[in-house]
Amino acid sequence: LEHTCRVSRKEKRDVNVIFHTAYLLMPSGMVHRIAKMMNNDYGDCSRVKITFITNSPETTDLGPINLLARYQLGALFDHYTALVQYEADFNKSAKENGHRSYKRFFPTLEYYEYETAGGVGQSLHTKLSLIGDDMVVGSANADVRSYYMDTNNAIYIRNAHQLNQQYREFVAKLISSGRVENKMRSFLGKTMQELR
């Protein structure tokens, strides 16, 4: 993740990070690195977009993972939303007072869940992570269980530019199709009890 920020700055281009996974309960190290991206520890990450796509509570076959992930994602998305709000408030004040606008340093976050149509959902079983110019695909979800508890395999493909472009296009079509819905707002400003 640090490398994606470096590449986006050095090459002056947008870089995508996509976690397309059936279960999304990230290990603490991954959450910590995303937080470092949002705290400017890796320098300017403003040209990086992180997209999470996972099952909804209705489409998953492993409910406890979704339940535990709600706490983690709620904290992450609250922090991100506070940064976005600060940026908006700063820019509004700067415009009114003739000052320079805010120099964004943090990445864009998006969170999508597979939708249910008429009560019947399409359960996701994909396990793919696109991290800038690299791709990880295999049997490991982006969750603690897959990384630390189970025996899973993955292939790490470096500099797969054409394959990554095709996958980015696939994800864009998936999002525009309505089969997944942006659910970030459902996590924001919620107490632990409300998330539960």
C-alpha cells in the first residue's frame, strides 16, 4: 500500500487498490497501513482509490465475519469521513476568505456490498486483490482467518498492467450495473450497539 502512494506521486497517475473478497475482516496490519495512508505517513496518497467489494449480511454464507467486520469498518469509515468533512469545511472557509485550498493527501475510499434482489442474493466467492500494478488471486479472502488461521494459497502477479486494466473495467461495470451498492453510509456515526 505504501508503494501505491509512491507510484502515484512519482508517475503522477491515479492508482487503484481493489479488495474484491467474499469475507472482509482485515488483519490489524492491513487496517493500520490504510490508516497510515489516511494520516499522511506514506506521503501524498491522494491519487490512490481503495475500493472494497464484499458480501452483504444477506448474501454471505459466513455471518460472523460480517458481524465482526462492522466494528472495524465503522471505525475506518468514520475516520475517513471526518477527513473528507474537514477538507470540505477548510475549502469553504478558504474560498470565503481568499485563502489557498486544502491540499488533500489521503486516498479515496469506497465500500460496496452485493445486493439482494427480491430477497435472493448473489453470493460472492471471489478472492482477488488488485494493489496498484500488482494482483493477488487465490483461495485467500482479505480476512484474518484466511491470512493467519487457514491454509490458503494465492498467486502474486507483479506488473500485470493489461490484466489489471481489464479487472478495473470489470469492477467499474459491476458497480454501474447495480449488482453492488455503496454501503459506506450504513457504517457512519454508529455506536457499537447500532453496528451489532
